[in-house]
Amino acid sequence: MKKRLISLLAAGAAVTGTGLATATPAMAAPPYWQEVSTNSNWHCSPYKAHRLSLNIKFKTCIVRNASNGAQAVLVVQNSGTKAALIRGVLDTFNTGGDYQGNYMYSCKESKLNPGYTRGCFGTTFPGTNDISATSSLYMNGNDDINLSQDSWHG
């Protein structure tokens, strides 16, 4: 009986382990920080330093596509020599098009290595006439002291 119980527990653990090993990033909560490549469709606030480090700079951007769709992006750059743990929130206010309203996106906590620039992209709203965004960047913690904010309209 004891051997059978151990066998059942081992089989259950193997099935659970297989499920964990095959889990894909799509199962986790987006959005994810991504590489950023800007062009003339990007309209951004100037970079500003995070209140805790002059080496962590961020800005809020509105990106428009050829169909007049628009999305907000929080862009973060690390010009220092140490990695920083970052988390962001984009609060987007859309006053034109089919999807008018206020939308909030949380950007997953992630390590930003020295020399890297990453962006957290909100949803693209089609046919948007007017959009604004406020970005909140938390660095190395989630308390108010770890927070800096920026806004942009486009």
C-alpha cells in the first residue's frame, strides 16, 4: 500500500512538472517590455530621469500608424552600469474613434540591464483623433518613493 501511494504521488508530480515545463509566455499576464525602434510616427515627451537614479530615463510616447490608429508607449532607458528592476503603468485616455474612454495597462516587472532601452506598449486604438497618456515608472520597488510619472498628448 505504501509503495502504491508513493507511485501515485510520483506520477502526479511528473504530470505537474510536465505542465510547468511546457507552459508558454502567452499564459502569463501581458504586456511585456519589448525592444524599441522609433521613427517619425513616434511623438514623445523628452526623456526625464527617474527620481531614484539619473541613469534610468523614461518618456511617454504616442505612436500613430498609417490608418490613424494610435497607442501609448512607456519607454525606459538604462545608461548606468547596474541593472534596475522596473515596472510600469500606462493610463491612456482616448477621446476619439470607436474606443473612447480611459484604459490602464500594467507593464510586467522586469530587469532592465545597463545599455538597454525597452518599451511597454498599450493597445492600438483604430481611427483615433485624440489620445493622451500618463506613464508611471516604478524602479526597485512598489512604494511611492520608487515612483516617477510623465504625461504626453498626441
